[in-house]
Amino acid sequence: DAMVIQNPRYQVTQFGKPVTLSCSQTLNHNVMYWYQQKSSQAPKLLFHYYDKDFNNEADTPDNFQSRRPNTSFCFLDIRSPGLGDAAMYLCATSGKLEGALDYGYTFGSGTRLTVV
Amino acid sequence: AQSVTQLDSHVSVSEGTPVLLRCNYSSSYSPSLFWYVQHPNKGLQLLLKYTSAATLVKGINGFEAEFKKSETSFHLTKPSAHMSDAAEYFCVVSEGSQGNLIFGKGTKLSVKP
């Protein structure tokens, strides 16, 4: 099935040690998003790519970076994770689903990051 | 600027009784509106979406929502709650066909036996 896949499902990293979360999609969607969701809160958009164009939200900390080497893959890099960065990180895509007339959003299952 | 307000942070119902989760939106343009459900430690699942077609939208698992432009509301309903409906529900707005998704703060639905 076409889908959005996030690896790993759970990630434990040390305080200050760089960590990378990955997202891949088989939908060939042109837009990919990264959201941060802290416990009992709504998802918050960090940034998104429209094709290769990177769009950073104004309040996304510099500690968070992203790479999109091709249509299928997008990475979230946290340069120096702090305890406050522990959260669920959700990847999503948007584009036309097969057989559909309009655009749809598809979310991955998320990566839960723990910082120790 | 677009925004979403979910009027209740927590709703508790008994199994078999109706569910009403309230959502109001603010948007400068013709919005696309969504309801997503999230079970504990799971990703987001789309329940239904409104994209300027029929104002009464039917979704999965017996849920439906009605878009009321005059009230700027998009409330989610279900005639009869099941235990498996207990989860967090998010009302979401997007401007345009691929605009960024703006999430409400969520409503936690509890279902009592």
C-alpha cells in the first residue's frame, strides 16, 4: 500500500547528541511536512517542503533542521536535543491521492523521541 | 489568519449515547476542514473532511460533521458512542487545497460503560 513511513517508531537519544528522524513516502506527493506533538498537545508545524522549496515556521527553533534529498525522503535533524524536545514527531504529505479529484493529507505513524 | 477553536477540552459520554464535539473556525478564504482522531501513542487518522462540496460530511466509523458557514462551525457528531471511540479528536483547518494544516487544541473523548 502507498503510505508514509516513519523510522524508527521509538528513538532514545542523549541530551545534546544529534539525532535524525526519517520519513519516506510512496505517494509521490510534492509537499512534505514535519510536526512536533508534545504530550497532551496539538501537533505544531515545524516546517514543510513544497517540492525542493523549504518553508520554515517563524517560531521553529534553529536547533531543528530538515533535508529533502528527493521526492520520497525527508529527514528531521535535531542538532542538540534538549529535554524539552521530547515529543512525538509526525511526518505528513499532501498531494492528489490515486483516483481522487482533490488533494489529501497523509500522516505517518510518528516517531516518539525520548531525551535522556 | 486562520484558526480553530475546539470548545471542549474533555467530553465524557456513556456508551450508546450521542457524541457531540464542537469546533469553530476562522478563515479568510474558503476553508478545507477536517476531523482527525488519535488513539494513545498512535498517529493521526482522518475521520472526514469538508472541501466546499456537500455541507453534511459523512466519515468513517459512523461519524459525521456539518459545515455551517453562518455559524463558522464544523461540529462532529455520532449517534451512538462505542467504547472504541475513546480517543483524542482534532479539528483542523487548511486554506486552499494544499495549505498548511492548523490544528485545534484537541478534545479528549471518554466513553463510560
